[in-house]
Amino acid sequence: MNIGKILAGIDAGHVATKAVIMRGRELLGYCTVPTGFDVVDAAQAALNSALKNTGISGNELGRIVATGIFKEIIKVPSLNVTKTVPEYVADATGAFFLNKNSRTVIDIGGNIHKAVSYDQDGTLLDVIQNDKCADGLGIFYTNMANALGLSEEEMSELALKSTKNLSIAIQCSLSAESDAIDLMCQGADIADVAGAVSRFIVERVADMCTYMPLTKDIVVIGGLAKSRAIVNHLPDLTKKEVSVLKLPEYVGAIGAAISDGGEK
């Protein structure tokens, strides 16, 4: 790879679209925008803002690589996407690039969560993804923060103050939202409800991880990795130590930008 080449990675997700600009393997800039209903427009906006943040012109880009659930949709002439890579490839590539000691990455995103293991060379070994019933954990988390009148960060900090171990027993995230609202209507403390929401999410992730050995070192990425409450619960429920990568929501986009493999 030409070390001076300007690269872009776009992670077109259900909830948010992320773009990064890199020179070789140096991260220069990044931006996140809501995906909304116009996936191409969101990808273009994220890319343009990331370029603006770096002061680099789009004409200087040597390659644009896309990942995420909508990666094929944004392969349009106006964006000039060079190639696409599967989400699990981007996650593993980005995680291994940022932490060469890592062997497993857990991605807790807006709609889908997954775990990917790889060896000391970064070669993929195994992939596991949530079942359909556990879709939408990030959306559920955002909806609950809105219902509580809090930002996502505020809800996380409040959850850390929980003193009662309330339970949301329902498996489906859509039904769990109703269950959490019922707790509030019954007069449950808001901190305890926030704690129950965080534990529910981690329980779903931990359930998924029982189907694949979690090999040390384990790193966590995705938007929900920014929640201290969620990350604090992960070691207890997975029985493994974990760490959060810097800029966890951009790891997939970084992995896409530097990926040499994937679909053409």
C-alpha cells in the first residue's frame, strides 16, 4: 500500500453513517451523520464533512471503500465507491489494526451486534451474529433514553447509580421497551430503569457470545461501546475482561479504508 495515499472508509449502518479519511494508515478525520431514509445522501454528507474536517479535496482520494448494511446501495457513480467489504471483515481489520494484541472484537451497533475472532496475523477464524429477535439494541437504547428524557450519555451515567437489580425479562428489544416503560409507570426509580436497560442489552450480547469462544484480548466497538454502564456489565456476563477501542463507532469504517480484501 502506498503510505501517502489518501483513503476513505464509509460505514453505512441502519442508524448512523460514518466516514473516515486516512493517509495510508494514519487517521486524518472522521464524521458521523444519521442515516435516515436517504442512504446515499447520508454517505455523501458524512464523506464531505470528513473531507472538510481534514482540508482535503475529494479529488485527492485514491480509494473509497464501503462497509455496513447499506454498503451495496451506496455504490453509485456520484460517490465513486471503489469496493465493498463485509461488516465482519471491516470490524476485524479495524480492531486488529488499532490493537495488535486483540483476538476478538464485539461490535454492539444500532441494529445488529456481532463477535468476530481472528488469529495473531489478523486472519478471520469465526463470526457470530445476533438472532433476529435481538435486532435493534442500539435503537432500543436510544428510544429508552428519549423516553426517560435523557441523552444516551446521561442514561449511561444514571445507570451506574442504580441500586436495585430490576429485570427486563423479555427477549425481544421491541417488547423490552414496553416492559421498561411499565417499570417506570409502576414508580421504579429512573436510575434503576436505566440500569435494567443496560443489563438487558448486555444479556443479549452475552447470550450471542455463548455460541463462539471468546479469545483474549477482547475489544468492544460500535456506538453502544461508548456507554460506560454497558461496558461495565460485559465482564460479569461474559466472564471475560474487555476493553473499548478509541473512537469505537469508527472502527468498521477504519477497517474498510485499510482493507485489502473483500468484495470488488
